[in-house]
Amino acid sequence: MLQILVPTDFSNNSYNALFYAAKLFKNKKSTFHVVNVCSTKNDPKKEEAQLESAQGLDALVHRLIRDVGENSNHDYKKISLCSDLPEGIADYAKTNKVDLTVIGNKAQEEVKHILFGNNAMQLVREITHCPVLIVPLEIDFKKVDKLAFTSNYTYPIAEENSKAIIFFSELMDSVVVPMRIQENKGNDTAEKNRTQFLNAIAHKSGKEVELPIFDGKVNTILEFVDLWKIGMLCMVYYPHHFFLEFIGNGIIKELNTKLKVPFLILPNRQS
């Protein structure tokens, strides 16, 4: 049974992420861990906050079942967590051996919510053992025909991450579109890493696309996603290389704000 963590602050963003996950895994036996961080450990009003949180979680799950219908494949665990963000959610994910974390992105008018903006990026950093799926605000659930994976192949793509890409591809009955950013072209190590990955996903893969950087990485990727009608974008988070640039310069945050399709971030599994 899949263990899926969906943090919620009871905003539209977080409900939309839960709704999307319930639809995406409709035919998979799954336990959804719906977690609300209601206070810190030392909050003098902790018990009051927990009671309010528990009531909110009951109403949230009731709303979800009303919207998507009863599903015998799905169980729900409702957790009111007294902890700091994002460490508390990350610790919960690791302790409960979560297979996937699903979060909503932020809208400009909802920057006050604790799960979005910088905290969402911190969750990506902190949750290092499982993929994180970021769901755009108010996106309509629809079939994903093309799952794009982008890399410059500086590091090898771990076998577990190749399997995760194939899993999502099979789950959604979609083709994987490898999207190579034109860095390290001609580098023997990068070429070896690329070849190994392409061989690993060959039975689910479409034609590889090479992206020249014509107006910065964000605009290049967004242009590709729109032009090729990509339904989900996937990358690997490398803390000390390629993805650090995305986080350090705010590029992933910009992508997350502008991207209109789900964004699957795979953990670095090399260490």
C-alpha cells in the first residue's frame, strides 16, 4: 500500500493538492496522511490548537469524500502535528516511510499561508527520501499524456529515480519525454549518465528533446512545456549542483509560480 503525505493548512491550495492526489491514485491502494501543523511544541495553547485542527481535518476529509466519492482503495490518517515547519513534516514523512509528498503551490494572494513560498522550498530540501509532487493552484485534474524529465546529466540518474519516473508514467499511461538542457554536451561522464538513463526508461520513452538556453532556464522550460503540451514536469533535486542553482537563484520558485502543470521533484539518491 502506498503511503502518501499531504500537508494542509486548510487553504484552497492544499485542498487542491489532496484532491489531485486522490484522483491520481484512484486505482491504487493508498493511505493518505493528511497532516496539519497546528502549533509549535511549546505553544501554551497547544491543546486548543489541536482540537481545532482535528475538527478541521475531519471536515476536510469529509469534503474530499463528498467531492471524489467513496473509494475502497483509500484510507485516511488525520494528524494534528505540534512542531516546527518544515522539519516536523519532514520528520513525519521519514518516520512513517512515506512514498510521496504532495503539496500545493502558492498563489500571489495566498502568500500568508505557511506551506507555500519559502516553506515549500524548504520542504523540498528537507524531504530527502521520497519524491515531492507540487500541484498548481486550482488545476483541473486531467490525463497526463506526456511526462517530461529534464537534466544536464552531470550526475547519474539513480535506478530508484528511473523506476519512479516509470511508475508515474505507467500510473498515468503517459510517455516519458527526456528533455536535455544543453550543458555538458560532449562530456564523457554526462554522456554515459545520459545513455544509462535513456536505456533504463527506453520502453516508456519518446523522442529526446535538446533545449538550447535561449532566454534563461525558466523561460526555456516553460516554452518547451507549453509547445510540447507537457502534462507533468520532473527533475531530480541535487543539493550541491544542478538543482541548487534553481533553488539558490529562486528559479524553482519562479517555475513553481508560473508552471501550469504538476511538478514532480525526485530526491538525490546518490549519497
